[in-house]
Amino acid sequence: MSNHYARIECIFYSHAWAILNLEKLGINTLEDTIIIELSRQSTLSLVINNSSQRTGISALLNPKVTLDSLAEYFPQLTTRIILASSQPMDISSLCAATQLLHYKETDAKRIVLLVNMMDACHLAEAWQCAESYAIYWDLADPISPSLALLGEKLAEYGCLSSSSWKGLHFYESPHRENPTAESLLSSYKDVLTQYTSLSI
């Protein structure tokens, strides 16, 4: 294990199938990246059809547990991931665990917190440890009030500076192709003009 600490990024996503489109989220096949599903209970495990019992990053509360030991490889994914707990986990445990990420040595250079938009505001105390933030929205998903609420929360936590805010990005999933994607993108951009802080 290298004696260094990884850069922490946070990506908010609109649909669980985003995990099958990592390249659309700017996450390519990299050995130096660890994805962390930041959630009270895992949804992504259902997508990759894995029912193993785990406690997610809350296991980091044990001083002897390392990030690298929790990271797993799955055939559907192109990089390592730490899935969230198989049972509901207290937010306080998640917050305590993410606060340790800057103190846990790892061979990774990049840690990516994946947070579902529906959970984002409730988990704000946990993801504020990140150094940069971005939203990736599947065009198959209708614009949700959660987007505006998250924008307000990001502003409240000072996460929309030029150095930390990496933008709002729309993408089309090959698993959810939409023939009206181009027109939807145009209409979504029109709606979002009222949320200037979340510039695309």
C-alpha cells in the first residue's frame, strides 16, 4: 500500500443504472480509482446482482480496516467499488466514516462518492468531505425537484465555487435509449435557466 491519501470527488446521479455507464460519468477503467456507494442501504448491489452481507464504508470505523480491503471488483464494472451496507445504516455512522477518508492510506489516487439524487440532501453531512462535486443526469429521467433542492444544499455548503463545482451534465444511457433525447435536453436546459448556480 502506498503511503498517500486519495483525492475525494462526489458525483450525484439520477438513476441506479448509472453504475453501468461509468464512462458517461467520467469514470474510466482506472486501477487507481475506488468508487464508494454513499447510501444508507445499497441499491447498486441490486443492479449488479450481488446479495452479499456487508456494512459498506461504515466498516472504516474499525481502525484496522483499510479502504483497499473493502474495495471489490465485479464483472459488470470497470473499477473497484465499495458498495453500501446490505442493511439500513445510521447516517451518523456514514458521516463518521466519510470523515475518515482523508486519514485512510490507500493505493488509490481518486475516490469517487456516488450519491443518488433522491438521497443527496439527507446525506449532506456525509458528502461534504469531498473536494469537488458534479451532477450526472440520465435524459431518460424527468427533471425532479430534488435537483433544485440539491443546488440549494450545495450552495449552502459552499460547494459551488469555481474550483469545486464541476457542473451539471446530461447523458444518454445505452440501456435506456430515448428517441426524444435531443428535444428533452433542450427543454431541460430551458427549465434549468432559473437555477443559474447549476450551470451546465
